[in-house]
Amino acid sequence: SLVEHCEKLRAKGGGNVDIIVDNAGFELITDLALGQYLVESGIARCVTFQLKSHPTFVSDALEKDLLEHVNHYAEMDDSYPNAKLSGSKWKAFLENGSWKCSENNFWVQAFPMWEMTEPLRTDMKERCDLAFVKGDANYRRLLGDCQWDMTSSFQDVVGNYFPCPVCALRTLKAEIGCGMQADQIQRAKSLDDNWQTNGRFGVLQFGSGC
């Protein structure tokens, strides 16, 4: 379903895609790599990085963190040619408007995401063609930190209220979840008693939005 949606965006010349960022460091670098792919593949005409307005946790990524990561890669010496090339591309994306940064207080609040505040909710509903939600903390907010049946449909739990099409990318670090097949759950249990919390397993889930 995610691939089909991305192909529709590519066919119309690219859409507006948001990446709801979680942590700085290596995780943010992978977000930047995702943003680069979305632009270069034609899926996204513009990628907006939704960043924290202040750090609730020490690793929370702010706009200044993203800019420092980009500059660090762009200024690497020739010992790391691929990293330097990526950094140069990222700087160009920011300069030509293919990438944008947006900080919002909502991303550091405890509200469930179905209580997304205005004007953020209306902006995402009217502008955003696809949002990637990154990280375990953001995923818990998608579920309102509630104990859903693990096999409940992600579309029913999240896709029916989120303001735009949404893809959750999450490593399991808390004992809540949804959208998992029963046989996958049993397999994970058989492999690891702490499968819900130790980060060994993850999910990639898509919902159509409301």
C-alpha cells in the first residue's frame, strides 16, 4: 500500500512529504538519507522535516541539530567522499527549497496524536501527501500510549484519524503495538522473551489518513 501511494505521488510530479523526526545522531542521518531518496526518486517535490521545539530528551532533534549534521557532512574531507557528496546534496536541497525545516511545540508534548493542535493539524491535512512518523516515542503517541490488541489494524487505530496518509517506522521498545499478524507475534515470542522492549524487532505500517 505504501509503494502504491508513493507511485501515485511520483506520477503526479512528486508530493509534499513530511518526516516527523525523533533523535539526533545516527538516526537523524538516516532520516536525511530517506529525505534524499524521496526527492531524488521523484516521490517528493518537497520534504519537510518536523522537528522538536526543545529537547524533552537530550537526544531530541531540533532544527539547529539538522543543520549542524548537514554542515558536518558537507565539510568532511576527501577521506569520506560519499558522506561529503551527500552533505553537499543536503545543503543544496535546503537552499533550493526541496527540503524545509519546521519546529513545533506539539512534537514535545504528551498529547496523543489524535489531539494534534492547530494550526499544525490543518496544515498537515491540507498540505501533506505523506508523513513518516519516526521512533518509539512518536509511535506511542500515535497509539495514545493505550494497550491496543496487537492484531488490531493500524488503519483502524491510526489511519482513520491521522490528518494525512501516514507511515510509521518503529523499533519496538515498549509493550504496546498494533497491526501485527498473530503468527509474527508468536514467532517473535519464540525467539526472544523481551521482543516488545529490546529493539530487536520493528514495524513498518501504513495508514490512509482521514
